[in-house]
Amino acid sequence: MMNLSRSVALISLFLLPLLSFSFSVDSPTDRRVLVLLDDLSLKSSHSIFFNTLKSRGFDLDFKLAEDSKLALQRYGQYLYDGLIIFAPSTERLGGSLDSKSIADFVDSGRDLILSADTSASDLIRGIATECGVDFDEDSSAMVIDHTSFSVSDVDGDHTLIAADDLVKSDVLLGKTKIEAPVLFKGVAHSLNPTNNLVLKVLSASPSAYSANPSSKLSNPPQLTGSAISLVSVMQARNNARVVISGSLQLFSDRLFRSGVQKAGSPNNYEKSGNEQFATELSKWVFHERGHLKAGSLVHHRVGETDEPAIYRIKDDLEFSVEIFEWSGKSWEPYVADDVQVQFYMMSPYVLKTLSTDKKGLFHTSFKVPDVYGVFQFKVEYEKLGYTTLSLSKQIPVRPYRHNEYERFIPTAYPYYGACFTTMAGFFVFSFVYLYHK
């Protein structure tokens, strides 16, 4: 028994470093992703999407969502860096997984792709709500659009939507424009207005609405028009990323390969935009694009190279910081014209936009304000689709010492003149008073 305990302890010591390996800000590569399915047949029906992830170096671990051995953590360390849930009908996750453990997974800075359909369970709806997204309360409702449907659904109920209202963001969907419409068949969701971290990536057209396609409308639909989001994303304050889709079929091989022509449009595409859309969006959610890292904040007096322990008011200083973006394979210089630095004490006394040499170095120079105290250099950078940078460095600022002031202050010349004029006037008055007869 003693030998068995020692063996378990030794195995734990060897496993712990491996289990503690997870997404690294400095090297976002070789990531492990847990894929939860409600049917293992999805591995083949959605194989193109999964194979694109594998080709980019992701290690996918496929599990049934109700597997009793499911676990995201072991020995207090996360086993996976990302999570894909393609199990919309699952009422209860197996093992130690539940909605709280998935929320904790995202809170730890890890990423999530969640897909639903008309069979979405309360569990899936609850996870989406935690991320700032609310699916239509009517479980039988689907997105219907009688003007923006695919012509292949011309005789159907117009639930196969040809959506082309995409967010205009190169960092989210890549620099190559998605020309073909994206085919969507699923449920609508809306964004929680109190959550400013959620963003619509694929929106429905103004003529769309959410209702049961097999029954007549008795009341006006709750979700209509562009308020309907088909696919949304969320980037948390800890830079964890989430993609929520109302259609599991959007990621399927059938819709990836399907041709598409939007009703009323003369353009007929041999292949839908689904594969390009899903691939580009997965690059963003797994930090292959839009992931920034910054070096330390560097500052010194003009003409010097060493960082001082303290500045004096009205010193001229230079400030710089290096920022790089992960390209999927290596770190590339980040180029932008909207990075700013604050010289901050209770409120910013100096706010400067940084210049860049287009090699990753952002720099500027300014004069220390005529206020002494404990200041901070602060770089707070938030931009759509990019990870948030929040950097600060504290530095005290002192006033002039008594022997550092100028001998004569130019602004005091009028007072100097008044003093000497008074002395001269008193001398003249005394002379006249004493010697005048």
C-alpha cells in the first residue's frame, strides 16, 4: 500500500507540469481544445471545420457531452485552453462540468465556442446568458426571412437564411472580404443591453423575424429585424474570447460545400461563405489574430538613457513601449496611430498620442507638469477585436530644491523694479527734505 501511494505521488509530480501548461501570452501555440458533442456523428458531419483547426496545430479532444469522466481541471490546473460545445440538446453535462464550471473556465482567461439550434436546452441557454446573449424564449422559434433567404429554400419555409450583414472588422473576419453570403438555419438571439462587451458579428436583415415556421403568427414576434443576432462574440475584460452561434448547421460540411444565391440577387456563388466565415472567426477566438503583447514601459530624461528614480517638475522626458501582434505563427510589429500614454495622478495631467517607427516601437516626449507628487505612466489600449493592454509604472515627481531656482525670475522683474523704484524715491525724498530751504 505504501509503494502504491509513493507511485501515485511520483506520477502526480510528473503530470503537474504538463497539466499546468496552458495558453501563454508570450507563446500562444500548441493549444488543447475540448470538443463536447451530443452525437459523435458530428465529427464526420462537421469534419471540415475540425480539420482546419487541426491543420493550424490545435489538439482536439472529442468527448460526448454526457461523458461521466468529463473534467476541465485536474490537480487545480486546467487541462484545456479552449472549449467547443456542439451539444445544443444536452440537458446536463457529465462529470464535474456544469454552467458554473464553464463560466469559471472563461473567467480564467480561456476561450469558448458555443453553438445552439432549435433543440437548445436550458443549460445551453444559461451559458449563453452568462456571456451576455439571450436566445428567443420560444423553443420552437427559428429565424425566418421572406426576402433574404437562399433560393434553394424557395418552396420551403424560408428558414435557410443567406446572411451578408457582417461586422466590418479585419481583425475579426480577416482582411480578405467574404464575398458569398453565409448560410444560416437556426435560432435567433439578442444582446443584453447592459453588457457592452458583446458584439454582433453576423446580423439578420431588417425583414427577418423569429417565430415558429410551422404555425401561423397569433402575436407579433418578440425579435425582429436587425435586432436579431445570428452570431455574436464577446471578449471579456481578462481577454477571454467567446463565440455564440444560433446555428450548429452553420459549421457543417453540407453548408460549407453548398452553393448559395440570395433571393432577389443575380449573384450565384458556387460555395457559401460559411467556411471562410467560420475559419476566420475561429482564428480570432483562439487568439491567432488580434492578440497583442507589450514590453515594459521605458522612460528617461532627454539626452540620457538610464531610467531615473525620480523626476523634477518641468523635466523633459522621453517615453516608449514596444507592442507586438501574434500572427498565428510569430510575433509581428503592431502598427497603429491611436496608442496613447497618460501621465496620471488622480487624473491625467498629460495625454499624448504615441508615434511609431512601424517596427513595434511607440514613443513620444513631453515636459513634466509643474505639479509634484506620485505620478504614473499609464497605457490603456482598447480597440475592437484586439486584446486589451493595461500597463502602468509609478514614478515620483519632486519640486525644485532651494538652490535650483533661478537667481532672478523673469516674471518677477516688475516686482524687482517696484522695489528699487521705492528705494530710489525714498532717497530722493530724504535728500530734498533735509537740504531744501
